[in-house]
Amino acid sequence: MSIIGIDYDKCNSCGICVLECPRRFKRIRNEKKVVFDDPTGSCIHCGHCISVCPQEAILFEGFGEDPYNFQEIDDLANYIPYEKLYNFLRANRSIRIYKKKQVPMDLIKKVIAAMEYAPTSANIRAEKFAVVSNIEQLKLLSDAVKEELLKSPATRSMYEESFQIRGELYEYQIYFDAPHVIFVYTSGNTTMDHYNIANTVTYGRLAAQALGLGTCYNGWTHIAFHSNPKLSKIIGLRGRSWGVFTLGYPNVNFYRCPPRSHRKIKLID
């Protein structure tokens, strides 16, 4: 993919692209002209220049799709008002009680589609996705993760009692008998990988909620995989950084949002 230049039949030299990306767009003042200049090939293909150009004058290729638009894109504050968004976010709960019903693949693909647009550092977008719906594999992985966490005295003291209790409730307790587990992972080795994955998982969990689905971030698998990366081979995956969450139809209703203490804000004028 690449930005290949400017369509001067459309460009009106407004310079908004220069303000958005002054490193690669330059204004030639004596010609009253804007040019795209990227001799080092350092463009990260974020596409912001495509998005902000009111004349649709940015030329590009290889992005895999056309720019996406909808009628209210220039008035997002009214499209989803803060009060409604706040309620939606505050009502988000980690779901640990699921129906046995499988989620249709078209809904799972919608969850993953939302994750594909999560922000990542330098627009690296190195995350991969895997959906495990095979119950026997989930049972094997659940047992392996539990065994790994019980090896260490530190994690055993934290989780052993919980595992014993949940073992009486679930067939594969690590995943709460959820019909699906989604893995977001990368083989990269940058300091931002964990943050990128966290953003991506959050997008997926919120998208799932909008589709009537429930999720729960699974830190147990995250810890176990980093302790013993070979565990990921049980489901045929390899990676260095992981984000894992369960997915299914909730079999529980929440009638109110639980209280939370407010944080102090430090104001630096």
C-alpha cells in the first residue's frame, strides 16, 4: 500500500494535509502548491491524509478497500452523544456465565472486523486473530493453562482456591465453558505490542456487546502463555504477545451498574 501523490485536478491547495502530516506533505509557497514528498519511504499508511482532504485529491493504491464514509461522520458528537456512550461503556461487564449456543460466524466476523480498526502504534497493525470453537481443544488448553499457573507458588496462592471452586461449575473452567475463545496475537517484539493488543481486544469486546454478545478478558491464558509459550501450540498458534477473551451469548442479566470509586485528578496548569 502507498500514497502515490496528489490529483491536481481536484486539489485546491488548502493545505489541510500539510497540517495533518507536515513530514510528508509540503507547501511550495512560490507556486501556491502542495506536494507529497516521501523520499525515505517512511509513510506509515495511516490514511489520515485521505480522510481529511475535502477534495478527495489524495492518490493511493494497495490499501485493499476504498475509504469508508457515512452520513454523520462529520458530527460524531450527535451520532452517539456522550451520555449514551457513557452508559454503554459503564454497563460493560465481564461475562462468566454463557449459554451453550454457538455464535453465528457472521457475528464473530463483525467482532473481528471492529478489531481490525483499533489504533496501533505507528499504524503497525501486526495483530493476527484466531477463533477457537472446538470444545475438546478448549478443554485441553484450559487444563494446560491451569497446570501452568499452579506450578508457581506465587500464582498457585492466587488461583488455586478459585480453580477448585470453578472446577465444580465448569467443564473447562479457564474459559467458563464459553462456546468461543478469540486470540489476538503477534510475533512482533516491540515495547508497544501489549498496548496494541489491549486496544484491539477492547474494540472487540465493545463490538460484541453491541451485537448482544458477552465477553471476558482472560488474563490466566495471557500469564500462562508468557510463562510457557509452548502452550500455544495446543491450538496451533505461535506468538510473543497475546490477548485472549471468551465470547458467547450471556446467560445472566445485569440490572444495574455496580458502584466504582472516583479517582483523584491532578491538575497541572
